[in-house]
Amino acid sequence: MSKNKSLAGKVALVTGATRGIGKGIALQLAQAGALVYITGRTLKSSNNLGSLEQTADEIKDRGGLCIPVQVNHENDHEIAGLFQKIEDEQNGILDILVNNAYKGVTTIFEGSSLEFWNQKPEVWDEINNVGLRNHYICTVYAGKNILSCHLHQLKKI
């Protein structure tokens, strides 16, 4: 773990942190001292493809702090619950949001040999629901938290 704790005292959320880019970002934020909420659909992996438990263990092994939260980012109620959890546990503080959750990779690869007009119409939803739509929803909730927290701090000045 690095001695540079430039994010000490900050609260971060990384969606889709079970593998790949999201996991890497979560590891680096924790290494820089942030408390990192990590989300994903997979709590425990049976096939070693990545899980919240694995990411959390790696963060903790490196001396970082994280809170894993199992969330299906296609479910608006679960997303709302995630932000309510952060608000309750961190007194409304959320400093950093990394929108990384995405589900479309398999769909894109499976349809890559087809012309778009030969794709099933549901491809749009499979690619964009946990992607553009989910990123927008998380940004709305995070924006409320972040602005509320920082406006409160400005009022103290």
C-alpha cells in the first residue's frame, strides 16, 4: 500500500468493481486512502471470474478500506437502496463516483458478425440498460449526495 494517502477521508463508489477496469480503479482509490464502496452482481465467484468478495479481499490485503454491496444495476430499486445505504452510513457524504458497471460486452461479441438489421431489437436494451441508463441514474443520485454535502460545507464558511 502506498504511503500517499491523498484521498484519505474521501468516500468513493465504483460500480462494476468485480473485475477489469472497475476493479483496478477501486484498488487504486483504496490505495490512495479513500473508503471505497464497490458494487457488482456477483458476491462470491464459483468460476474465479471475479466477485465482490475477491475485490474486497484484495483491497483489504493491500491495507485499504472498502464496503462491498451486491447490486444488480438493472434494478432501479437496488440502485436507490445503494445510495440510501451510502447516505445513511456516511452522513450524506459521497465524494467520488466511478460509473463502470456495464453488461453489453457479451451481447456485442455475440452479434458482431450480424448486420444491425439482423439483430434482435432487445440488443439495444441489453447494451444500454447497464451502461448509459444506469450511469445516468447513478449520476443523478450521486449528484444529489455530492452537491448536498458540498453546499452544506460552503454554508459553514
